[in-house]
Amino acid sequence: MPEPFTRDDLASRKITPYSLEHDPRYLQILYGVWIDKTEDRQSPTPIWAGPEWVRTATMLCGFRLRRPEVIGTLWTAARLYGLPMSHQVKDKPLHVAGGRDCSRIVRRDVVLHRHQQLEQIDFFGLPLITVPHLLVELGRHLSLTELVQFGDAAVSKRFGGPKTTVESLKTELAARSQVRNRRRLQMAFSLIRLTVDSPRETWLRLWIINNGFPEPVVHPKVHSRIKNVTLQPDLGYPELKLAIEYEGDHHRTSPGQFNSDIERRQLLEAEGWTVLRVTKNTNMMTFRKLLAVHVHNLS
């Protein structure tokens, strides 16, 4: 990851002002902040980090050269933590947080959020708002489903997690006297479940609940006698031996995943389980009727 620098660093980097302005290797990422595009500095980076993570981290490091008192927050922190981004979030500005006395920032590409109480941690060398504080702040921006998706991701092992616990989220919310959409947050935190693998699995579980069905178990354990392994479908009703799988595009496009899905379904059926599958193109009205056939008598 390239290390941002300012004009004060030109002498130590042996860069002339002329080269800074005319050499294409130097890219201005913020006002008064540059990077050397050819530089590949060894720095702490999550193993799952991609180009967007590197871009966001570089921007935050660069801006803190000019305003070291601020930390990453809101969508900037969410991206850096590896939490699922809402499809409604199209903006690319850097979101930073400071205390109540933090002087204002007049920039189109940077948004300042002031907080009376500001909690931060070091995440791969980056000062970020804590995950519990972040989720409380997101209460004013996200729907109930999106909040649960964030929460499920935060307490799961995805992207190097878990990054917090449900108890920590509830404690953070209870400790703050003035919170917008408190009831929505309380409801969201009550719906967070461990070991959820993807935002679409969260969406499917909440869809099932919102359509009047009992809440399914996340990853029910099914012992396969044929292979002597434990199978864990996405969702299920163990009492009914009913499994519900959400299949993203990678289940279809990856030959290995496709073959694994076929075998897992066959193994589940060999144990007497019925498997219902959902994709992004599933007619959910039809799926609702199919599900009702199996769970209508489940109390």
C-alpha cells in the first residue's frame, strides 16, 4: 500500500516540486496529499482486503496527515471493517469523526461527524470508530433488515471476525441517552444471529419471519451417515427435516461449488430432509406457498 505524503516530506523523499507536479508516478489523492503510485510499502492489511479497501485506507491515512485528530467513521469505517455495504450507499467521500470541539472541514470529498462521546480502536493501523458505536450511528441511515445484516456480519467469523458481540452492541445502545431510532436498533440487535454466512442469508431469514413463519434455525446440524460428516444448510426446521438454502451466483458459476451443492443436497435427502432453494430470481410468492405446505402445522 503506498504511503501518503505532503510537501513537507519532499526533501526526505528526494522529490523536487517540479517532479511532484509533472511526474505521472505522483498522484494527488487529497488537497495537499500525494502518493507514489509505484510504491508498494509493506503495511498491515487484512488478508481479504481488495483494491477498494486499499483506496479507502490510503485516503484515511492521507487525510490524517493534515487532520490527525480525526478517525474513520460511518461508511468509511464500514468498508474498512469489511461489513456489508448498503446498495443505497453510492457516495465515495471520506467519513471522519471528531470530538465536539473539532474544527469544521470544508471539503466536498470529506464529511465530518462530531460526537460528544467518541470511542475508537486501532484496526490494522487505522484509527476507527468502534463497531458497537458504528452500528448505533448507522441506526439513522439503514433499514431494519440492513441493520441486522450489518450485525450478523459483525458477530460472525467473516472477514477476520467476530468484531463485536451482541452483548456489546446492546451495552453501547443502553449507555447512550440520545439515540435516533432506538426502537429500530433494539429490534435489530434482538434479531442478530451467529454464524450467518452472507447478507442474503440474513435477508431470507427475515423474509421468512416477516411472512408469518416461525424463525428457522441458522445452520442446523445434520449428520450424514453416508460420509460421516456434519452438514449445515443455511436455514432449516430440524423438527420437520426441512432445509432452506440461498444460492448466490457463485453457486452456479463455480464448477466446484456447483458439484458440492449437488452432493450436499443428495446427502441431506438421504437423511430424509427436504431442501428448498432460493435465488435472486425466485418468485417469492410461489416460495411462500411451498414453505407453507411444509410448516403450516409447526407451532
